[in-house]
Amino acid sequence: MSQENVVIYNPMNDLDEDLDINLMKYWNAIWSRKVLLIKVFCSVLAFFILLTFVLPKKYTVSADLYVSKTNNSNMTEFNPYVLDETAGSLISMGTDKSINNEIELLKSSLVLDKVIKENKIVYKKKWGWLPNKKEGEFLTAKAFYGKGKTLKFDSVKGTNVITIEYKSKNPKFAYAVVSSIIDSYEEVHKEINTEKSKADKKLLEEEYASIKKSLNEKLNQANGLPVQSLGGTGNLSAMSAFSRSASNAMGVLKGQYRAGERSQIAISEESQKLAGIASKLEWAKMVEQMSDVSKVLVLHGPILPRPFENSSPKMLINIILGCVFGYLTALSTLIYLEVTDKKLTYSMLTNNIIYNATEDFDSVRAALVAYIPKKITLVSLTRIPADIQKQIEKINNAKIVYANFSNDFINEIADTDYVMLVSKIQETSSDFYKKMRNIVQKQKKEVIYDVLL
């Protein structure tokens, strides 16, 4: 028994073939316009390189600040009696608040108003020539900070470090602004610390005076007998079993004893409170004495840039941008021309293309023979060389028809099985080509190949 040959269809073969054809079409579209695309790319690149020399140079000055234990008085790292700012009670210090609070303080008018005045930062004419009603007035803190493009405040994640950056065309001005921000910020911190320490001390002093007054009142109101007086009441206690008067006397003594015991407990509690407040008050006085010490540590101070140390524009960055935008502009130009060109372009063709039938007629012959006995009509939109025409006429299932809009032409299309469109890139009218393809589709015929001469 003979074994039949089984042919297994692999759809990936068709996919690879279509991919090769598409890539060839796109490559030809690019190659046919290579001179123009190179000019567009180089023009955009040259424009970005030129910007390096035309745009005004900007200088960036930066500084790094470390803020210890934000939102609390000095010495909080080891002060066990810190008063929380949000609560009005005496509590032990817990975790720090977010460093974002410090950044908001930097953005506020408390810090920036002084910087603006010191550096005479005023409203100017819009774009350098349009009148401005506020011209000559000091900027507001909000206007000076703007959108955070010229002046930036950033925190280093997971730390209490804040980075300050300021950009300006004048390096000395940028340096002065960053220095002013640091000075103003430290001054505001000292003021906050001073007010906080004074408030802490005042509250503790008031609490201390209140408890001391209460203790004195309890001492003055103390009555009854001390516990030692019960040691001599043994005989009276024995007599109380036989005498009513002795029994009454014993009851009076016990009442006085209980009163004395309550007074002693109250005095002891107030004394403990007073001792605790006294300890906290000592810390508050120490903090007040040190409240003028800044909690802001400058890790990296501002440095005056040298003339060549501009932050923007940079030649390398502009070259990279020029390459990227040059590529995008060239690609956009290619797509636009391919779609809108009045002459036939590669992008208008089908995926099955015979690129040079004049030099590679074997590809045309192979395509025609492959469809025997089906009839194939070559619709020519351009003049076919005589030698090519003679070779086509020798193939039984093929005929040539020159495109037009006559009834005879429509009948020729209707009487065939498949169609090949013969044309020339950048010579055949794109509108005429599209109309011919539309006629073929209306006749429900398939364009199996585009043949280019």
C-alpha cells in the first residue's frame, strides 16, 4: 500500500511573504524620497543645534538642607517633655510630621516675601514689551514660585533633606536668590522656635502656679488626726465596750483619723503633680534659652556657577532632540506626501507588487502562468514597451487593455477573471489609478498584482 504525500499548510509562510512584500513597499517609498527626507531631517537637526547658540543660557543654583524634627521646638530629640503643637495637653513626643510641611513653609510668603524684596524681584512687561499694570510692583510669593519650573523645592525620599533649585539667566542672581531663601527660611524657623518655646514655658508656668495654689489650699484646709495618734487609743477602745461616752469618743477619734488620711492623700497627689510640672518647666526654660539656634543644617550650600557651567541649553541634549524631532518630521512628511501626491506612490499600491517588469519580465510571466486557465487582463495606465507587449501576447490566458472610461473597457473587465494594473511610480496619475481600482472592485474582480514599469 503506497503512502500518499500529505501537504501541511503553514499560515506563517504567507505571513512571512506578506511581511517581506510590505517591508519592500515601505522601503521603496522611503528610498524614492530619500533626498527630500534627508533634507528635512538635517534641517530640523540644524535648527535644534542653532537653538543652542540662540537661546539665552540659564544657570541652575542648588542647595541641600537638613531639617531636624520638623514642627517642634529645639532639643526635641532628647527632650521628654515636648508640648505637641496641635494638642493643648502635655504629652510625650511621638513620630515626626511629614517633611512636606517644611516645603509648604518654604513656598509661603513668610519665607519668599523677604527673598523677593531683598533681590528686588518685580513685575515686568509681558514678553518684554507688552504693558503690565503691575509693572514695578514686588511679585507675590505665589507668582514668584509659579508652577515650580524656575524655583523648585523637592524632598529626598525617606529623609529630612530638602533640595532647593533656582534657574536664571544671571548666575549671580540665581546664587543670591538661593542664599536669600536659606537665610529667610532659617530666620522663620528661629521665630517659630522662639514662639513655640515661649508658649510652652508660659503654659507650664500657668500650670505650675495653678497646682501650687491648689496644694497650698489643701495644706491650709488639712484637718483630722495623723495616723500616729491612734497608738494611744488602746485604753479608750477597751473602755468603749463598757461606757457609752467612751464609745462616742472613740467614734469621733476615728472620724478625725479618716479626715486626716484623706487630706494627706490629696496633699501627696498635688505634690507629685507639682514635682512633675517643675521638671518640665526646667526643660522649657532651657529650650527657651536655646530657641535662637536654627534647626536647619545646610548640607550643601549654593555655589556660584562659572560662565561655561550653564544648565541649559545643552548641545548634546539639543542634538538628541534634533535627531528625534528630525525623524518624526521626516516620517510625517513622508506619510503626507505619500497620501496627498497627485502622482502614483508606493503606498497606494496593493501588497502584491512586481517592481520592475521591464528588467524582470520573468516575474510577470510566472504570475500569469500560475493562474492558467483563468483569464487575466492587464489594465495598463501607461504605455507598455513594444517588446514587453509582444511577450505578454504570447501567454494564452493574458490580454492587455488600456484604461479608459468606455463601455468597451467595462465589458473587458467584466469578461475576465483577474486583473493586473500596469503603471509607473511618479508618472501615472494617482486619481486615475484610484478610479481604475474602483471600477475593478465594482465589477467584483480582484487585483492580483500591481505591475510597475
